[in-house]
Amino acid sequence: MNENLPSPSSDEISLKELIQKIGEWYRYLKTQWWKIAIAGFIGGVIGFIYTWMQPITYTAKTTFVVEDAKSSGGGLGSLASLAGQFGVDVGGGGVSSGGIISGDNILFYLKSPGLCRETLLSSWDTVSNLSFADIYLKMKADQLTGNDKTQLSMINFHTNKPVNSYSRIEDSVLKKITNEVIKSSLSVSRIDKKASFVEIKVTSNSEVWAKRLCEKLLETAIKKYVNLKTERQQKTVFKLQERLDSISRVLSIRTLAAATLQTAGATMDVNPLYRTDATIKSELTSRDKALLTSVYVEVSKNLEVAKFTLSQETPVIQVIDSSNFPLDVNKSSKLQASLLWAIIFSWIFIFYISVKKFFSTLWE
């Protein structure tokens, strides 16, 4: 019966032999402890120096929430029907639930290159013509020396300079600045997935730059979004206002003419033809005045409805929290970095000597 049993392969290793191999490997590592300690020490020193050389950065935070007004189809819809008498659409049918702030669209909108570019080209202060891009270039130039610093100092994006006058080099530099800010400095996220609070973070070596850019980015985003959201309704209000002013001018002329004719009709005149002609003109003027008054009242109603709709469609963006000086400092702990690098270097050295031991045993 034993002849039918398979014989154990010479390549297989038993559990006992495996434990012996592990023991041998452990004893070998114990003999190399001083080498492992040196590797860990070197790693710790490198980690300490690396962390010490890292520049201090600051983070500015702004938390806000968007309250997008929603028009119901009830009361506002009935009011908006008045504007239809003159073929004017005041948008009383409600606001679409979609848009650039719905869902996670707001996160991509705040990190869009177009918005970041517009923010960088905006004025840094109210005194000089410097833009945010100019201040960024100045901070970069301070880190350079020689010819690179001279070339960078020759480029500027002053606010009194037309955007369409930028050269190819200036456009290229501005594009690079925009990409660096989006990738390295700017962070946009929701505080909680279930909440609608959005947090903007700007990280920089300069406290002032981080805080001002964070505030200016949100200010530019709010301005662009409100204009985009209410552009059609603002045009409707403007058109109705122009129409109302025009009717008001004509009505004033007709009122003055009616008053003049009434005064002339009250004057004594023995000529019956004159009195008949004055009566006809007075009647026609009174009719035009009554018609214009009716039109004026209706257009005035439509204007008020349009203004009400505009106020309903204008979103309200409320800033919940913003950073104040001094900003949060981003600086890694030198002790933690040293321990982490020491552990990493120790394991790398252990792996190296283990592989070296394995191949040396294999070739014996």
C-alpha cells in the first residue's frame, strides 16, 4: 500500500524547516542591528533636514452657502400673466433647478481657469494698478536670481492694461500662473456631503496673498454668477423701464395740451366756429390722455412684477466663516518626519540585506 502513496517532492519545504529559516533570518538581522540603526539614523537626519528646509505656508479659508431663490408657479405665475398683455416675458414660470451651482457644479466652477484668470487680473488694491498676477510674479521673482529674475520682472499685468494687448509670452505666463494656482494653492470642497456648505482654501507662502485671493475669488464668483443668473430678467426690467419713461413723456405732453385747450375753451369768444374746433380738439386730447393713462398703469404693473421676479431670481450667497490674521500655519513636525524617515530607511535597508543574504545563500 505504501508503494501507491506519492513521495514528497524535494522542492517542498516543511513547516519545521520554514520556522528554522525564519529563525535564521531573525538571528542574521540581529547581527546586523548596528547597520540597521545607522540606516535609520541617516533617514532620520534626512527627514529632519528636508522638513526644516520646507518653507512655511499659510492657509486662508472661507465657508459660504448659496441660497438660490425658487419661484413657485402659483402666485408669481398669476402675477407674471399681466406682463403677457404686452408680450413681455418676466420669467414667472420658475427657475430651473439646474445650473452652475447645482450639485457639485459649484466645485468645478470655483476652480475653473476662466474664473481664476479673471481673479488674477483683478486689482490688488485701490491705490496702485497692480493686479494679483503682478503680486504673484513678484513673489516668484524674489525666489530667483540673475537673468531669470530680470526677465520675470519685465512682465506685468497691470489693471490699466487692456487684456487683448497681451503678447504671446504674457499669455503663456498668465496661463502658467493660473495652472499653478489651481493645482498648488486652490482647494474647493464641501464640508459635508449632506450639507450645502462650500469651503474655499488658498495656500501660499504669503499670509496677505492667501487671504486676499481667497476673498477676491469668492467675490468674483458671486458677481459673475449673479449677473449670469439675472441677465435676462435685468434686460426685461430695463426694457419695461424705458417703455414706461417714454409713455410718461407722451402723457405729460398730452396733459399739458388738454390743460391748454380747457383754458382756451373757458375763454369768452363770440366766434362759434372757434368754439366748435376747440371742443373737438379737447375731446381728442382727453381721449388720448385717458388711453395713455391706462397704458401707463398697465406697464407700471408689469414693471413691478418684473422687479419682483428679479428679486426672487437673484441668489443670495452668504459667507458663513472667513479667515482672520494670523492664518493657519502649515508646518510639518520635525520629530514626526524624522521618525517616519528613520522607519522607512530602516525597512529599505532590511529588505536590501535580506535580498543580498538570499542570493548569497542561493549561490553557495
